[in-house]
Amino acid sequence: MEFRHYSVLLKETIEQLMIRPDGIYVDGTLGGGGHAFEICKRLSGRGRFYGIDQDAAAIEAAGNRLSVFGEQVSVIRSNYCRMSEELKARGVKKVDGIVLDLGVSSYQLDEAGRGFTYREDAALDMRMDQRQEKTARDIVNGYSETDLYRIIRDYGEDKFAKNIAKHIVRRREEKAIETTGELVEIIKGAVPMKIRMQKGHPAKQTFQAIRIELNQELEVLKSSLDNMIDLLNPKGRICIITFHSLE
């Protein structure tokens, strides 16, 4: 499947970065390279760009898209929590701007086999970095009822978290839960019909919670902010795009 991802707030992000043509810029969630391409267009021959992503499909897609900028661009498969180390290894101590677009990409949702979406039946995966061994299946089948309740409550902000956790544990006692479709049906059974008719998809918040837990999204952000600020040159800027209240 072709990697397609719509870069949200593109115009606003580029404006707020206040790009210096000779500057050094980093996108820590490179994706398909939408923000990156617009940054690189504004750099002079002395400017440099570093794109980081842990998703192999994103690295390939962005690498192809940004190849027109030649050696000005370095594409790195890593997590942005290792930004300082990755840049240091390439002789970069300070930068002029950093971009993060947090959460799951539209490509990851559209690619059913990745297991991020509740709208298609697939293996319970949800790994942003497929080199990682642990998957969503391990969380769904391995976490205690208390821990499932905690992550669905805290990361999914679902008021039916306790009942959803209880239903998951009850079902897996019969057989392991293997697919997104199975999990969706379990969640539907835990949420009252009246609520399901009034709200959006009943599995949305639980899927979000499992994804955040699996990929340690909030911990990575929390542990990275100070280091990213320290990377900035005077008057440097960080632009972070987020749609989640916890972020």
C-alpha cells in the first residue's frame, strides 16, 4: 500500500517555525515527509534537515519524497526520544527548529494489517516500530484486569473502562483474543446499547489506550521535552501538533 498521510496544520507549523534558510531542522515524527518537504524547500544550500521515524514504511516513503534535496537531508529510523543521541552521532549539537506530529498516522490507520484500526479485522499488533517484539495482543491477553482498567481509564478516558476490562478478561479465559475484530465485539458487549447509539464507535477509546500503552507514547513525550529544548539554538522553536488531551 502506498504511504499516504495528510500533514495537518501544515501552513501554521511552517509559519511558526520561522525557518532560517541556513538553519538546522528536525522532524521527530517524519511520517510521509509532508512537513519535512515544506521545511526543506525553504532551506538554502547551507541548511540541513534531519527526519526521524520508527516506522519502516514512513522511512521509505519520506526518503523517496525528500531525495530531491540530496545530501541536505538525513533520514533516520529511530524514536524521537533518542533525538539528541542520533544528532550527536552525526556531529550536530544544536538545531534551529523541531517538529512533532503526535499520535497515529492516517497511513497506519488505513493499513488494516497494522492492527491500529477498529474498522477492519486484523491481528492485534499496533506497533509503531515493528522491530519491537511486544504487540497489542500481549497487552490484551497478558495484562491483569486492574492494569487493563487503568490504561483504558487513563489513556482512553472511557467511563466504561472497568466493564471493558472485565469483559476482556472473561473472554480470554475461554480462548486467547487474537484479532481486532474479536476485541471490538468484546468492547461492544461491555458498553450499553443506549450509549453505543449516542456516541461514536465504542472501541475507539480502548484502541487508543492500548496503542498509547504499547508504544509508550506519553512516557516518550515526557522524557523528551527537556532534551529537545536543550537542543535549540537561541530563538529556536519547537512545534508540537497534538489532538489528545493527555498530551
